[in-house]
Amino acid sequence: FTVFTFSVGYSAVALNHVIDFKEKKQEIVKPVSPSELFPSLPIVQGTSKRIKVLTRLTLVISDPSHCNLLRSTSPNIRLYDIIAVFPKTEKLFHIACTTLDVDLVCINVTEKLPFYFRRPPVNMAIDRGIYFELLYTPAIKDSTMRRYTISNAISLMQICKGKNIVISSAAERPLELRGPYDVANLGLLFGLSEGEAKAAVSTNCRATMLHGETRKSACGIVYTVKKPRKAEEEEALPACKKAKTQA
Amino acid sequence: RGGMALSESVAGATTFERRVLRSAGEHHYLRVRLELPDGGARPNVAQFKQLVVSALRELHGEAGAALPVDVLTYEEKTLSALLRVVSSGLVKLWSALTLLGFYQNRRCAFRVLQTSPFLLALAGNSRELVLD
């Protein structure tokens, strides 16, 4: 599979685990480390670096109690590089965009959306740096799914104006993968502009990876404050310099 | 189709004419390869063209299927072809080829290797360059 992705032209791949909370007793298992699966990774076409393989967790949530798992500090969750959430109801979509600590919000493409997107939670998600994900593999398999994919994507575009979109494949076979420029062209079909479509495959994905890394590493911020100077010196400094030294 | 702009210098000493052509050309050319992993019968030229047109029809309907697409070359052994399409229809054709999943109930995939508004640019492919 990775040899194939290398020949099609990608430089990073994420392996996905889907956890569906409707079934009972789901536990988050430790992700399979990529080094166990592939002893040596092939080199990206055109550069001398190897393909990056990341691990990713997708949580299908249909109930607010499922979100507690994200808030609890389960040790296994921290091992995943990217965390994605698949909300099934409008309330959960709102919660996912505003408070949950995730990197991606998956948008359902296989059936008609049960809720309409509204602008406030989408804008808050964009401010927080959360990306919306669209899948394209169902569109390859079935024509009804094609219609749902395109209609859901277009309604998402109307609300978010093309920002913060990631298009990815949920491929299970190497044949279902498409090259990066092909996928960027699909973005044009969904209503993105050319620059946004290319970004949906390249820049936004990289931003998601970085978002995941910062989520894994950053737990708090330490900043230093300079002690205020004596009164007569403060008056001598011009106003802008004062602001800088106090920051 | 090409936009042209005419401009003259302000002082009037020398007049010059500037032509700006905005369109890249009438046609876009695509080099594609069909991947059929199962070792079944390979399509010939006519079947290949029919496959492309049916892909357009599936995604863009009758208006898409009416898009003027030409198969310039076709190699049955490697299943690779050169397609030509009107520039305005590039997005439609490319997306139709991307989302095609089945050929006669066999799983398949289209790989677009090169695309360019100039046919000569498809002659060299730096991705297939083998460095010793």
C-alpha cells in the first residue's frame, strides 16, 4: 500500500482506526506503530526524504457522553497523531466545533446530512484551527454516494467559504487512491477555487498534522514579564517602547 | 477567446501596441493510463473511448457526455492514451476520470500522468526520469 502511495505522489500517509460508540464496550487500543508494519519506508518521489506514516483515530459519536472519552486523559489517546471526530447530530457538531479538542471534524458523505450547517459553530472551528474533512472514496464506488458527496460538500462550502477544508480518501485498496492533483481537481467540483483546492490537499493537511503535534505536546504556556522600571525612566521612554518592554 | 489589450503611451511620442492573450489555447491534452489489475481482456480503442464518454455521462450527465473528447493515441498493451478536450471542459473530464471506479464490473482506476495545454509538453516526463 505505501509503495503504491509513493508511486502516486504523496509524501505522508495516515492510518486510520475507526471507533464506533454504538457498539458496546469499545476500548481505545494502542495504535500499531508504523515501524512494525513497514520495515523500511520508500522515498518520496523527487526528494530524498521518506514517506511519513502517521496514526489517526476517528471517533464516531452519536451521544454527548461519548465526548467524555476525549476529555479524560486516557493514555492511549495521546499516542495517536491526529484525532478526528464524526458527529452525527447538530448538537454534537456544535460541541465538536467549539469545545472538543480534536484536529478534524469529518463530514458525512454517504448519506443526506441530518442537519444543516450553521455559520457560528463553523466560524468558531475555523478560528480554533479545526479542519473539516471530506472523503472521496465513496464517490468512486457508488453513484448515489456521489450525489451525496457533492451536495454535502457544496452546502459546506457555502457556509465556510472554502476555508479549512481537507479532502482525503478512506481507501481500503490501493486502487481506490487517486493522485494529489486529481483530488485537487475534485475540490474544484465541490466549489472551491483553484488555490483553495490545492491547499485542501497540501497546505491544510500539513496544518492538521502540526495541529495534532501541538495538541500532543503543548500543555501550558509560560511567559515572562519584565519588572516595571522606576517612575522617572518610564516617562522618558516613548509610548511604543514602553509597551514592548512590558509585554 | 483570447483577450487583447491595446495601450498607447501617454506623451504621444511613440505609440506601441500590447497584445495580451489570456487563454492558454483551445485544447487541453491529458496523458492517462487505465489500471485494470485483474488480468482480463483489455479494451480496444473504441471501448476505451466509450468508457471515457460513459464516465462523463455518469458524473455530468448528457451535457458532459456531449463534451468533445478525442483519443489521439492509444496503446492497448499499457492501456495508456492521450486525450484531447476543449479547455473549458478540462475540469469536467478530469473529475469524471478520477471518480470512475468500474469498467464492466471490474475494478479499475484512471491515473492522469500529465496534463498540459500544449501537446509538445507531454513529450517529456520528469517524473519518469531514472537517475543512475
